[in-house]
Amino acid sequence: MNRQRFSRRAILAALGSSAVAGGLTVFGDRVAASSAMPVSATGHWLADPPLKHQAGPAQPPAPGTGAHGGHGRAGMVGEVDHAANGFDPDQILTDFDYGKQSKLPDGQTLREYTIVAQNKMIQVAPGISYPAWTYNGRVPGPTIRCVEGDRIRITFINGSDHPHSIHFHGEHAAQMDGVDPIKPGGTFVYEFTAEPFGLHLYHCHVLPLASHIAKGLYGAFIVDPREGYKNKADREYVMVMNAFDLDFDGVNEIYAVNSIPFHYDKHPIQFKVGELVRIFLVNILEYDQINSFHLHANFFRYYPTGTSLTHTEFTDTIILGQGQRGILELRYKHPGKFLFHAHKTEFAELGWVGQFEVAA
């Protein structure tokens, strides 16, 4: 088979202004996209990727039409089947898992969770299915949330056909560090006291580490300060910056927040003028050295790792390496639609872009 491979740079260069993957479209050369592509057990395409030029000159949309009201940004044709995926990016924003709560004899709060590793085909763009490795059937995995000093007990079940584990960022005993693989069908209980407070993450730590993370085994881990935050938020959102390497060559082709490219551009996140918005932002991007977050027409207070109640920056752009994370707090003074996106602009053109829709 004369196998065609995805290349983000070739896509951007050959197609003029944006990217295509399945239902992703460009304003430039037209692109035809097929239905979901079958993938072998080893992670290789069983058919050529659906990236083909149609004959004929480029037909850019008329002003004020097409995606994003004629702003000239990349877009996505069609919708991902979130019901089939079993998770929705809008729900992930605010889906905090506080666990099953009880009290230990000494009065310490115990929170219990169950996390299952599963192989699962998920749709990452219209017409593009991807053989993900998931925690609880979703990418990113559940957002675990607790309070500083809580006792955390996580029952991990490896329901997949590969060895996996869960490595938590934070402080805990060596045997709870999640570097030892749990065999398929195996179970392990991770237990520790949640500290320090802040925004952390968890991910599989089995080799090859890059593959286990890139295929979806990660999630956010929020430890709220015992005394609470200085400012009471009106809205809280979790944003996990990630990407997908569609042809398993170590280069990502689509980028996103909470897995689905362009989702928050097509479906803006809504709140009101003057409301305090707190964003828990995690970068778990594999295969790229850095990621970033840029906010339009506003600035935000930034708390790196969330381990201090005093912000260190008042800015509109931050740069994060893999595993870095932080808490953003912002308010809008004016109504309207405002972009947020990676300021690694290629990432934005390939899906890592969204909008806040601020009502008066």
C-alpha cells in the first residue's frame, strides 16, 4: 500500500491556511474527508488517511459567512458524536469528582475513587476515530478533587490489554508513586494524604511513557486549600491542553483543550460580565516542547501550580512545558465574544482555539 501519512506542516502548507483531519476544513483548497479510519492493533492505519485534494480552484467563504463569522480562522465541519464517545467537552469543564466521602476514626476525611484503564475508540474529530487508552472511558480522565489533608483512596483496575499505572503529582510514599506497572486484569489501591494544596495531575508512568501519555492516560488532580481561596469564584473550569498523533509517528496532527479540536470555538464558554472565572489549566501535551494559553482583550491573575494563594503574574499569555499547570483568575468588563488559544499559532490553526461568550 502506498501509505499517505498525516503531517501538520504539510497540511498547513499544502492547503493554504488551515488544517484538515477527517471533518476539519480549510479556507483554501477544498478537502474531502472520509468516515472513521480503521486502525490495527499495533496502532497503524489499515487504510490511507482521508486527506485528498479535490480538483478546482480554492473557494474562500464570502465575508461574514463560514466558520467564525468570516474571521478567517480554521474551522471544523460537522460535530463529534459525544454520546458515542461517552464524554462531552462541555461537561468535562465542570465535572469535578469529589469521590465517595466518609470519616476515618481519627476524624480525617476519606475520599474513595475507582479508576479503570480501558482501551476505547474515540472520535477526536468528525470522521476521525482514534484508538485511545483511557481512564474511565474518557480523555482526559476524571478530574479528581479534594481538600488539603483529605485521605485519598483510589482503586485502580487495569481493564485493558497493556500494563498501566497511575502516577500522581504531589507528596506521597514511594510505594504509592505509580511507577510499577499493573498487569492487565490487575488491581492496585493507591492511598495517601492529599498535599500540598494546588493544581496537580496524574498519568500513566509505564514505559514507553510518551506513548502511554499521548494515547490518553492522564487527568487533572485538584487539591483545594484547607482555608479556601482568597477570591470566591462564580465559575470554575478545568482545561487540559492535549493533542493527538493520528498516525503514530511521534508528531501531533490535531491540538485541543479537553480533547476535541475547535469545540469551544464552535460552542463558546458562557458567563457574565463581572463574574470571577477560575480556570484550572494543565498542559499534558506530548511530543511538543511547549504549549501556551493566550487570552484576548483581557488579562488574568496567574498562580503557578496553584500552591500559593498569591498570584505571581498579571498577564494575558503564559508558556507551559509538559506537566506544568496553573490557576488563572479573570473577569471581563465588556460583553461579547473573546478568543482564547495557544500562542503557538500552528496549534491554534490545528484546533487549540476557543471563545468566551460574555453576556451583559
